[in-house]
Amino acid sequence: MPLYAYVCNDCAAEFELLVRASDVPACPSCGSEKLQQQVSRICNEIKYPAIAKSWRRRAAAEGDLSNFSKGERKL
């Protein structure tokens, strides 16, 4: 079973769950099934710079600059 990160649309709780493909996950805080799947941040070290660069480029295109340094955010 893969590990997925979610944010609940009803109570804004953030959590991770092991989910089978056939299961419909529910929020552990409020029980709602209105969830938004997030990108799990499991890997601390990326050994392939090209992959890291593509992920950072995608994050910047989506407006998420939290993984960039202050100097890189000004670019």
C-alpha cells in the first residue's frame, strides 16, 4: 500500500495514510471524505540533480517557492 498525504477540505487537517487503490480515505479528525491529495515529502536527499531540478521547476510554475532560498526566489 502506498503512503499518501492529504489535506481535509472541511477541517483543514493535514495527515498521511496508507491507502489501497480500492479504498476511499476519510479524515481522521472529522471523518470527511472531501480530501485533497498532496505530494508526500518522504525523501530527504535527492541523489539525481536532474530530478531535483525538474521538481523545483514544477513547484515554481505552480507558485510554490518554499523549497527555494531567498536569493533564488528573486529570480
